[in-house]
Amino acid sequence: MGYADLNSKYQRLRDDLEEAYAANVWDSNKIDRIADEMVETELALAGRVHATAPSDHSHL
């Protein structure tokens, strides 16, 4: 999954989480599932950014 796809997924998850918290009665299982998926997506995004960032040691 590319950066744009991951970013879109992350934004969708944020919207889902906002909707879950806006409900009259919170579904803690749903909130936990969304939060867990957000963490996985954040880590994937961070890995994509790290993989494309120039290394501090690239001149060696």
C-alpha cells in the first residue's frame, strides 16, 4: 500500500473514530478496534516516510 493509500486510510479511520465517539452510547470494542488499526496505519506511514527520507549518513 502506497503513502497516498495509507494516508487516505488514516483519514477514514480518524473520521470513523470521531463518529464512534459522537455516538450516544460508545461501543468500546469498536473504538478499540479503530484505535488499533490507526496505530498500525501510523506505523506504516512512519515507515514510508523514514524509508524515503535522506539518511544523515548518505555522504559516507
